[in-house]
Amino acid sequence: MEYFYIILFVIAFLYAAVGHGGASGYLALMALYHIAPEEMKPTALLLNLFVSGISFFQYYRGKHFLWKTFLPFALGSIPFSFLGGMIILDGSIYKKILGFLLLLPVARLLFFPNPKEGEMKSQNFYLSLLIGASIGLISGMIGIGGGIILSPVLLLLKWTNQKQTAAISALFIFVNSISGLAGQFTKGIIFNSEMLSYVLVALFGGILGAYFGAWRFNQTIIKNLLRTVLFLAAAKLIIGG
């Protein structure tokens, strides 16, 4: 565990800087350190609550949040995230799915640039509900907030720009993390014994990352670093289990 807390801080910082809670990164880190899957899911979701909440606050202050865009996704996702939290997956299958999910933000950071003002399109309410429900189920099963899936969808459909995507994803992650944790409570939750230390380190990284991401950084450098880290972690989980 020599470098665990350093990596945890970096993950929280990088994810918060782009409006994410970091659950997929925390899960990958815990998997690489051979922490049991039954501890990984609730631990990642709890860390998600702190970091995504901080990230949302900073992006909301920056006036990047759109309630009208957010609500249909949340309405669809919250009940299904609860259901997903009740599903227990085999450990090896769990890590493979997580590995493939880590490739989604890599694809987002590589292939989905910030839409130009003239390219923006109107949101479809019913499609948003369906997307939200699908993401909610997957995020509850794996123990993520779903922002890594929602973000590329928003940019692909050209419903939001990058800053708006970050703001919406942050609150989406927050509410789904609560719902997923509630679903897991019905089956019993085991938190890692080092949870308090994890929270403090992630909280500090999240505060700094959210501030710099929302107010200071040109996000190009952050995105390049984040996609490199995620790609390496995904490759390890998919190839090495």
C-alpha cells in the first residue's frame, strides 16, 4: 500500500477537475491492490459522494449547470441504480466489465471534442429517460456513479458543451451513488477498514481538482493525463483480471 494514497489523491484530483466523482478510478486502484470486490463497490460509491459533490459545487458556482437537461437523466437513473446496487456479480466478471467501462472516458477524451455553439442540439426528454435508466442499472451493478458513461453520450448528442457536461455529470454521479449505496444496503455492506483515510485523501484531492478544473485549468492537459491513466488501468483489468 506504499503508493496507494498518492495514487488515490491523483485520481480524485484528475476526476474532479473534469467533473467526475472518480469511482471507476478508485475501483481500478482497489482492484490492482487486490481489495475484495464486496468492499470495492460501497467504498468507491462513498468516495464518489464526497468528490462529485465538491465538483458539482464548483461547476455550479461557475454557472455551467442546466437543471432542465439534468432532470430527465436523474429520473430515469435513480430507481435503476438502486436495483443495480442489489445485483452481485462474480469477481472476475466484475473486473472485466469495469475494465471495459474505463475505456469509455478514454474514448470521450479522445474523440468527443467540445461542441461549437452552432452545433448544439435540443434534448429529447424520453430518450434522456431511457439513457438515464440504462446508465443507472449499470452504475449500480458496478459501483460507479455513471458519469463516465453519461459524459460521452451528452457530447456525442451535442446537448451540452464540456463545462456543462462536467456540471451535469457531477450531480448525476452524486444522486446515483446515493441510490446505488441504498440498493447495496439491502444486501449488506462491507466497508474497507481504512475508509476514513480514503475519504480524507480523496476529499483533499477532490477539493483541489474541482477548483482548478472549474476556475483555473485549460482542461487539455488534465484530459491527456486522465485518459493515459485510465487506459493503463483498463488494460490491466481486461488482460490481467
